[in-house]
Amino acid sequence: MEKVFKPISGYLALIQAIVGLIAGVVLLINSGHEESAGLFVLGGILLVVISIFLFKGIMVVNPNHSRVCVFFGKYIGTVKENGLLWVNPLYTTFRISLRAQNLESAKLKVNDKMGNPIEIAAVIVWQVQDTYKAAFEVADYDHYVKIQSEAAIRHLATTCPYDLIEDETASITLRDGGDKVNELLEKELNDRLRPAGIIIREARISHLAYAAEIAGAMLQRQQATAIVAARYKIVEGAVGMVELALEQLSKKEIVKLDEEKKATMVSNLMVVLCGEKGAQPILNTGTLYQ
């Protein structure tokens, strides 16, 4: 578990190190002019060594950064306090950033739930939450985040269909899932990265498309589906308009139509209302029975 370690201020140690170094140098310089030169040399060397020892323990911790301290293989704690600080010079320290970081995955080629090859990519915002786990539970937490993120994106793509064309009963699809898909990805990433002390702030799909080898065929299929749906609406509206026209003609007794005339009128109206191009009127100078 992470332990927060609070070191002493580095300003006092810095002043003591500078004063000790100056005093040691002065003693060494003046040692040749004194009768007890050996004591001056020993004292000067001792002060210089102590100053170097103090200098070595001084460190600077920037905002949203931390230092993990280890003493001969034993975890001492994590320094999260900012500023000029001093720790035991025998501690081994290494930096871990606590800032939120962006990861944009490469465009991965993977099969969706229905087996269609697709391209998918995501943008992930992650942050170190537990420095102990990030430092000691995994070998390289940066590399761990990249590999596990790619695995999570691949797993998400294989559990959901691309759209409803292949699976009309699907409760969620990659293309239309929106925030729900992003929530699934975020949960998957948090589960995978928790052992490394990493939390996911946000995860969103940034690229989603069919793979190049089937993109053309799927586009034609989508266009055909859209055309069928549009035609269905057109025919549905046309039938309603014809029904209304016949009802109004009969109600207002504008003209009396037998069954054959009704059939002809319905046919003409359906052609006009459902046709892709404007109708070309033809004047009939005779009767419908000639």
C-alpha cells in the first residue's frame, strides 16, 4: 500500500551544506599556516564530506509529481509534498508523475461480434493514483497502460456488433452506443489497470469504421437499407393520400366512380406519388372504356 512520506525542509539543509562546504574549504586552505595542520585538514575534509552528504539528500518535487523512496530494497514512502526538500541521502528515489495523461491508441483492426473486420481507436485519459502499485506491481507502468488499453479496446469490439444491420436484436452497438459504449470501455480499462494503481478519467472511441476490404460492400448495403426504408415511408404516405382522395371525392359527390375507375385512379395516383421523377400528364380525348 502507498505510504505518504513527509521529509524535512530542504532550505535548512541547503544552508547548512553551503556553510559546511565553505568552512571546510577555509580550513583546508589555512591548514598550511597552522602548527596543528593535521587537525585542520581532518576537520576540513570532514566538513566537506558532511556538506556533500547534505547536498545529496536535497531534492526538488514539482507540482503534481512525486518521489518514491526506497532504503536498501525497503519501501519507505512516497513524497508528494512540493518544493525544496531533504531526505536521507542513502535513499534511492525515482520520479512518478501524478498528472493526467492522454493516450491515443493506434487504429486497431479487429473483428466485431458478428465477425466483420472493423477499424477502431480510442482516446484515453489516465492518471497514477497509487504510486506503490505503479512502481512495484508492474515492470513499466507506461508500457502496461498501452498494452492493456489495446487489449480492452479489442475486447470491447468483439463483444458488440458494429451496427444493427447484422444483429437487429442487439441492445447496444459500437456505432450507435454513444456514451454507453464509452462507459463500457472505461469500466474495462479501470478493471485492467487497477493492479498498476492507474485510474481512468475518461475513455472515448475516436475512430470507428469498417475495414477497407468490406467498406464498399457495407456502404452499398447501408444505402440499400436506407432506400428500402425511404420507399416504405413513401408508399405508406401515398396510400394514405389516395385513401383520403377517394374518401373526399365520395363524400362531396364530386364524381361517381365505379370499381374500374377507382382502380385506374388509384394506379395513377400511386405512380405519381411514388415515382422518382415528375409525372408526364397524358390527355385522354376518349373514354376510359375505349
